[in-house]
Amino acid sequence: MNKLTLTAPAKLNLFLHINGRRDDGYHELESLFTLLDFGDELTFQLIEADTVNITGDVDGISKEDNLIFKAAMSLMAYRTVKKGVTVHLTKHLPMGGGVGGGSSDAATTLLALNTLWNCQLSLAELANIGLQLGADVPVFINGKTALAQGVGEELTTFEQANKWYLVIAPGVHVSTAKIFTDPALPRNTPKLKSPWSMTETRNDCEELVKKLYPEVEKTLTWLLKYAPSRMTGTGSCCFATFDDEQTAQRVLQDIPSSWQGFVAKSASESITHKQLATWLNKEK
């Protein structure tokens, strides 16, 4: 039980509404998160030295600023297996694209080390720890399609038909802080009243991001030729929804060479949780 490899999945915000701004500066949000069956790959290897090492695709980020390192350090006090760990990261998700790469990596680290270090923490306890690392981390700990409210920490499991998505990263990095501090950002979208439908939803950040980052607007317009399109999170990744993989793959072949993209299916349960359950069964 010394080595474990898991996928840290991408997420999409199928919509993002900003309902208001609290006195502490945080924004009240409503968003529907779905997880995809595609993401970064992390391999965890326990070692005798009492250290946390990170290898692989970590260029440009100091160890102390890496969310994988922060996640590992946050579990140190709960260990019953007194060993260190080396984490090898293979990046497949674009950084700063709004698909949750860093948050997903952090959540996957918490799930993996909770098991390898035998911390015996519940998902709710891991989610509370994860929230200190980033607002999106609990979504990945929860591991299911969910409606997020509050500042993103109030999660309600939501039944949503699984679809195929073409996700495009147009090669620009959108600053979340810049978007959420811009006076032009809408902050007064009424909360949804049940029952509601996806036709009532939108991404409140989209118009501002398109204005500040023209390449995002270009991406959304290009995707519209093929299917309904929307930006995820605060961007810059944009997605289009398809009923089958073949159509999405054909459109992927046509994207401009300056963009990156991938096709993936949404999953009712996180691929991380499925892999972890399979690994635990093998280790019994």
C-alpha cells in the first residue's frame, strides 16, 4: 500500500451566477459543477524520509506555492502512517483555464494521502480542509455533479444527464482576481427558484472576460458554429456540448492550431473516487 496513481479530473461550470458580494469581500455564487472523465495524473509513492517531494510538470511554481504540497502538509497532523511522500504530476489540464486543474490536484492529493497515510478523515472533514486551499476543492472531494451555493462551499448533489464536451483552451491566462474585482462584473443575479432549467442560466463572468480577453470571445463565436457554447468559471476555457463523442471529436480536429482542446464525457461520480475504490479493493 505504498504507491497509488489517480486521475485529477477537470470540472466545468455549466453556469455561474453571482448573486451578491458579502461584507468580507467574498462573492455569493450559484454554479452547477460537473466533473469530466479526463484530467491530470498524479502518482503517490510513500518514502521513508519525512518529506513531501513533488516531481513532474511543476515548472514555474515553487514547492511552497504548489497546491499539491499545501494539501499534503495540511494532512501531516492526521497521519497514522509516519512516512513521507513523493508526488509525480503529469499535467493534461491547462493552467488558469477555469477547469479546476490546481484545485483538482489538491483534492486528489487529500483523497490519496488520507488513504495512504491512514488519516481516517471523512469526506466532509477533507472538504473543510480543502476549502482552506481553494473554493473549488470541496467539489472534487465531493466527487459528484453538484449545485454550489454560498461562496461555493454549499454543495447539493444534482442529477444531470451525462454529455460529451469539447473543451478549448485559447491560450490566454485569465486572472480570477482581476475578474472578481472589476467594477463591471454583474453582482446582482437573482437566485434560482425551483424548478428551473438550464435555459435560464448563463455565466455572469463571460461578457467581461470577452471584453478583456478578445481571444475568449473568438473561441466562443467559433464554437457556436457547431453547438451551444459557454465559458467555464472565470475562463479562459470554453466548451460546447454534444450528444455523442464522434461529433465532438470531428469538431476538435478543426480547431485553429493556436488553441488546445480535448473531448471528455461528464461523469455522475468522479473518476478519482472510482479509481480509489478499485485500488482499495485490490489491496484488501
